[in-house]
Amino acid sequence: MGEGLPLTLHAYRLLTAAATPLAPALMSHRLKRGKELAARLNERYGESALARPPGPLVWVHGASVGELLSVIPLIERIGEKGFAVLCTSGTVTSANLAEQRLPKGAIHQFVILDTPRFVNRFFDHWQPDLALFVESDLWPNLIVTSAERGIPLVLVNGRLSESSFNRWRRVPGTIGALLRCFDLCLAQSPAHGERYRALGAPRVATTGNLKFDVPEPPADADRLAQLQAALAERTVLAGASTHAGEEEMLVEAHRRLRGAFPRLLTIIVPRHPERGPSILDITGAAGLEAALRSRGELPRADTDVYIADTLGELGLIYRLAPIVFVGGSLARHGGQNPIEPVKLGAAILHGPNVWNFAEVYAALDAAHGAEEINDAESFVLRAGAWLKDANARAAVISTARASVAALGGGLERTLAALEPHLMRIGSRQRARHA
């Protein structure tokens, strides 16, 4: 494999090998910024305190929280078939999620730094029998070394945005060489599949988006009861996974709506919890009373805005708010996932920038199971109408749930596509013990 690599990948290998001595400095910088866990830094170097489990091992890699969430049901089903599962991801938030949500027996590790030395150390220790890469996190050394070691590679829930496709087209030899390492690319939609084919993937199938089959997020029963008691008789709106600029819109909308709904409470859940104090400053500048969940505060009778600057509690908020603005969609981020609040019975508002989840937003909007807003004024008009008309809101929620259900089935199709690979590594294991 190495002999057939384009010059760009040869250069990448040489540069990352040369940069290996700089790894401790990089990790120290990331640690100071809260992007690493001190007790687990060795995992970034391909070292682990955990032993490789016996039997065939399936390795699943996803970049962060969204990718990990989408494959948890898949990991559960693979585990039920008797395979050990190693899951890697790259962020502290995804590691926290893995601790809470991965099925018993599945192992989580931080993904190694993509240098030849660390990659080889990782493979020497774990020796996976099958590698599943989720969506679009393509690390060249990991991919090429997998292929060189004869580890079957499958891309699952493959997604390639139009902008990423156009960037990769500028280096067709590089992306073509990487995609040819994959035995199979399972795309979320025909459009994504066509982009992979155009870039050189030899075997592509459309299996659908795994996110549609993810169960609703859990909520701690005691914390839910505590918040429900604090919110008794309050009218609740929520902004979920918000980005900079979107909180100002929500604060302004709250100011306009509270005349008609004097017991209104707006809950803001920032995508990055460390932004909680800065959102508190925004609410203070607007003359509103706010409380921070990270400080252990609960909403009081005079609280206007409740800032839920914590991790892993969206399932809690979605169970409390009948209307949810899904963030990252007024900001030019591409939108966050609307499927979870839909499944938990919230009516969805979103901005125009939703290319990360274009398929589901298109289906929701076409069926009037969600509404696009562009500013505080349009938010006030739509949210105010839904708050006044419970029947209209219920119809929107029902339509949204039906739309999401109709798009499901990706999990079963993905498992069917993986079955030959799972049978093959299971047969090899049985032959070794025969």
C-alpha cells in the first residue's frame, strides 16, 4: 500500500513522523485549555492501561459527541452478536458521553495522535479485526496503516457536505487513495453516496442516517422532578446547543414575549458549557434575571433566563420545554441535531443554516413539522402563536414525529451491510480455535 501512495500522503507521513517529539507540548497546551484529561493523556500516544479483550474486536471511531451518539445503537447490536467493541473519539465531551451511554463491556479510548509511531503502537496493542469509521473523520495514518495491516475498513453513516466535497476535489489523488483503503462506504443518502463515488470510493451503498434510529436521550429522574417542581406553572421555551449570537436573539425574544406571557422562562443550553458566564452577562445587560445551572442554582419565581451550562442534560431540558430552538442554525455552523427534541415531543424552531442535517430539516419543514426563523421577530411570532394554541403545537409535534419515523431504518440496513464482515472475522476466530 505504501508504495502506491500519492506524494501528498508520503509527505504527510514524513511531516507527522518529524512532528512526533512535539506531541507532549501540544498535549500540555490542550490540557491547559481543558481539551484533554490529565489521567488519560497516554491514550493519545497509543498507550493503554487496559488489556485487549479476547476474541474478535471491532474498532469504532467517531470524532465527537454527535458521531458517537449516532453509533451507540450499532455498538449495542454488534456487542449482542458476541464481538468485543473498542470505541475511540477525540473530545472530552465525547469521553464523558461514552462513560454514560456506551453499553457494558464496550471500551472507550481517546483517539491517538495521527503520527506513524503512535498509530503503530495503537495497532500493536489493540489488533482490531474490523475498523468502522463514522461519518467523515478521516485520519490518513490511521486509515493507511489499517489497510497495510489488512484490517477491513468500513465507513458508516458516511456524510460529505458540498463544501467538503469541493475542497477534496482539489486533491483528487489524496482523497482517492484514502477512500480506496475502505472495503465499503455506507452513505447517509444518495447525494452523499454520489460524492464519495466521484472522489474515488470503489464500493458505495446508501443505508440511511443512523441518527434517526438513536433513542431519545435519558434524564435523571430525581433531577427531572426537581426541575419540574421549580418550573411549576411556568411557561417554558428553550434554546438548545446554542452558539455565539443566538443567545442574544433568545434574550431579545424573551423580552418581547414576557408581556403576553408574564410567567415565561427561557432555558438556554449553550453548545459549549464554558460560555455560561458570558451568557449571564448578556442577560444582565438586557435587564433580565438569570441563573446558572453549573453553580447549582434552580430557577426562582423571578428568574427570566435559566442557563443550563452543564453536559449531558439535554434530555432533561427537552422533557420540560414544549418549544425548542435548535442552535447552530442562525450562526453559520450548519445546525445541530433536531431529532432528539422531536422524539421527546418538542415543537422545533431553527435558523436557515442547517446543512449538517439538511435531509431531516427539509423533511420537517416540508411537512410543517418545524419552522424556520431568521431573527428575534420571527421567533416571537411563531413561538407566541404556538404558546397560545396548544392544538396547533400538538399537530406540529405529531407531524414531526411521523417525519422522523419515516426516515428511520438506517440501523438495520447498516447491520445488514456489515454482516458479511462480522461473519468473516467470527469465522477466522473460530478457525484459530479449531
